[in-house]
Amino acid sequence: MAFGSDFEDDKDMSDINMTPLVDVMLVLLIIFIIAVPVITHSVKVDLPRADNTLNDIKPETINLTVTADGKIHWNETDITEQELQSRLSAESTKQPQPEIHIRGDRKVAYEHVMKVMASVQRAGILKLGFVSEPGQ
């Protein structure tokens, strides 16, 4: 260390020594030159082509209508409660399961709509909805 008051010596000490920086950069360059081919090395394989679009299968929609006199309609066809249960059991095994839309007349007794809902639940169908008219 120099403790003199000579200004010329201070000028020489203020320069940055670039040799260690260049040494470190060269070592890093050599490491990356060696490491990159090892990292990217892989076995050449001709991979098969596949289409990745989704198979969007829309579930069937079944409209169950309960009229004012308590009759049940399966998509416009008049059926009994026993037929309803057997049809729902058959539909519950399909994949994807159908969506059930219940349309109840406003004057029908609540009991009739509840019986249809219970039949859908017993069959194991998971998607159940109610259809109504929009209000004024």
C-alpha cells in the first residue's frame, strides 16, 4: 500500500484490473460450450402425429313435462310412472349421462313434480334442471 501524497500514484491505482474478469468469462464460456451439447443430447425418434382437439360430446337433453292433470310426458310422448322409472334407469347407464329438464305446469300439484324428481334421483342421473317462463 502506498501512503504518499503523490498524485501520479493515485492515478495509476484508479484503473480497473480487467484480467480477473476476462479469466472468469473465459472459464464460463468453456463450461457452457461443454455443457450445452450434453444437455440437448437426445435419441432421435420419429414421433407419431396426434390431433389434440377435444372430443366435445354434448349430452342428450330429455324434457320431462308434467301437465296440470299430473300426466308425465317424455319428449312429447305420454308415459306412466313405471315407464318413467325404467327409461330413466336405462338412460343413467349412458356416458355421458343425459340432462333432464323438468317442465311443470303452474297449476299442477307439487306432489307430481316431486315424484318425477324422486324418480330421476333414484335412477342416479346427476344433471337435473327446471324450465320456466321468464317473468314480466
